[in-house]
Amino acid sequence: MKSNYKRIGDHIERISTKNIDGKLSRLLGIKIDKYFMPSVANVVGTDLSKYKIVHPNQFSCNRMHVGRDFRLPVALSGEDDSFIVSPAYDVFYIKDTSELLPEYLMMWFRRPEFDRETWFHTDTDVRGKLGWEDFCDMTLPVPSITKQQAIVDEYNVITRRISILEQLNAKLEETAQTIYKHWFVDFEFPDENGKPYKTSGGKMVWNEELEKEVPEGISIQSLSELVDLNKEKIHTELLTTKNYISTENMIPNMLGIKKASSIPSESRVANFKKEDILISNIRPYFKKIWFAKFEGGCSNDVLCLRSRGSVKSIFIYQSLKLDSFFDYVMKGAKGTKMPRGDKDWTLNYKLPILKEQEMLLFYKLTNSTYRKVELNNIENKKLFRIKETLLQNLTGL
């Protein structure tokens, strides 16, 4: 062991403070990417007095499934208030923060090499449990507290910038969706005088397919007329956890995707391209949809829709990024415990298409918005590479 490397166990103390009085009810879990998140567990009628309390600046981890997940779910609480976690989790804190900063230790935990080392130490159980002593015997470089603080400060500047850009992109996406709803749901697109069509007296006619009034002269087309259900394949050896999409790493409520936890065992999966529309076909009520920003592979439980070109992908994506679309898919879904969308039913979904001039104006507005999103994504990719380099360089301290 290098002279400046120290045992993790020499710096931390494991505690088990139970929620005995039951005052705390906010239950959090740990994301696979090492952040706390609201727990998905159903705790109705559960005795929360047995759950463990996590106070500000304390850590929690789940050592039970490291061998299965190939990483240790561990997170540092940066919150001002205490909360509770599963009784199966460990809770620990740094004994002397004048020697080791919590944020610096958390940076070490985020390194891919750290997860590989934890996996190496797991037992032979099918889930691969990591022993507490094995965890404590792992080491990390501990430079001066001044050096640690400088590293943490640099890391935080980058992560804050990434967060700001992600929030900005969310606002831009929201703006694009607002424009879509205003034009194609409320039918308030600009008329020939630049005024909102419907409220300015634009002629409306009843449409049987949509069961509502629509502007005179627009066309109604089914999804199957606008897209192909892509069936191209890609070898999984060309994929990483960054460009493989399954229903598990699609985020509910139309919030996009996150990094996959693993690559599938089969040799080939569906190949999606940039600007394809990916929709989870399992339990459609979770409303998982993503507009592809790069090429990759996806599981069979994900529908990959590709525009034929007559109507642009960005319009189709905005048309499907609606509660009403997922409500429609659920009406045709098969199964009760884990409903699956019916592909033919889904592809029969109807979309209103405006006249060419209005469609071109809509593309111009949304293309401008998504160009900003793309530029922010390019900057974020650079920031992520810098962040990864910072984590890799910790071993050289």
C-alpha cells in the first residue's frame, strides 16, 4: 500500500440510529449512480421505527447486491434535514473531517475502479454481498485537507455547471412542448394575420377520428403512416452502458433516460439512430419516452420509431410526449400485472397535421429550441469528460 493510502475503515464509523419514535417518515433509497432518491417501496402499514436515520453529511450504502449490479450503491447526504433508509442499509460517517472530507470520500466512491474493486471482494452468493470488513479494508489516497478541499471545489464547479445546463435543457424541452400543445391541442397556431387561430374565429369542423373539433383543412394521419417500426440490429459488443437503452434505464413521466446498469447477454439487439423515438412498451402507464440524441441499441421491450421523412421526427416526438398518448396506449395494452402495449393499436394513434406553411413554421421554432439543447449537450459532454478525468486523477495523489 502506498504511504499516503489509508484504510477507509480508519476514517469512518458505522452507526445504526433507529427511527424509534417514528417521527421521520421520508424514506429514501439509493440510485445505482450513487445519489439518494425517493423510495419506490410501499410502506403503507409498515413499522417505520425499525428504519435507520441518516443525518446531514452522513453516508448510506447497500452492500447486498454488489456482485449482481457490479457497483456499490452508496450516497452522501447533502440535505439539511434527516431522513430514513432501509434497515438493510449501512449508515456511517467520517470520524474526523479535519483529516478526510466527506465530499472527497464520495468522489472516490464515484470512480468506476472503486466499483470494480468492490465487485472483486463480493462473496459467492447469487447477489454478491460485500462484507463490511472488506469494505473497510479498501484504501484511498488521503492528501492534505487543503488539497482535498481544492479538488472538491473544482469538482463541485463542474457538477454545478452540468446541473445548470440540465435544468436549462428541461426548460427548453418544456417550452417546445408548450408550443406544441398551443398549436396542435388548443389549435391556437398563428393564422394568416399572426393571431391565434381558434380564438380569432378560425373555422372549426367536427372530426370523428379525434372526436373533437379541429381546424378546417387539416389532415388526420395515423402513426403508422408517418413512421416505421425499426427492426435493424446491432451487435452488443459495439454497445456500452452509455448507449444501451432498456425499459429499466428509461425514466418515467417522459423524463428521458439514464445510464444503463449492464449490457444484455444476447449478441444482437435493435439498432436505434439519432432522432429515432424510443418508447417503453412495458407498463405504458410509466410514460417512458426518449428522443434519441445518439446512435445505440435498445431492448425488445422498447419500440423504436423512425420517421419516414414526410413529417419530421421532432414533431412526432412532441405529438407522443403527451398524457393522452399513453392513456391511448393503455387502452389497447394486454395483461394486467405487467401490461404490454399492443403495437398495432399504438401505430393506429391519430395525429393532427397542419397545412405545409404552418408545419414549416413549427419546425423553425422547435428546431431553434432543440439546437440550443444540442449545444448544451455538447458542452455537458465536455464537462462530463473533465469530471471523469478528475476522478481518475485521484489515484495519482
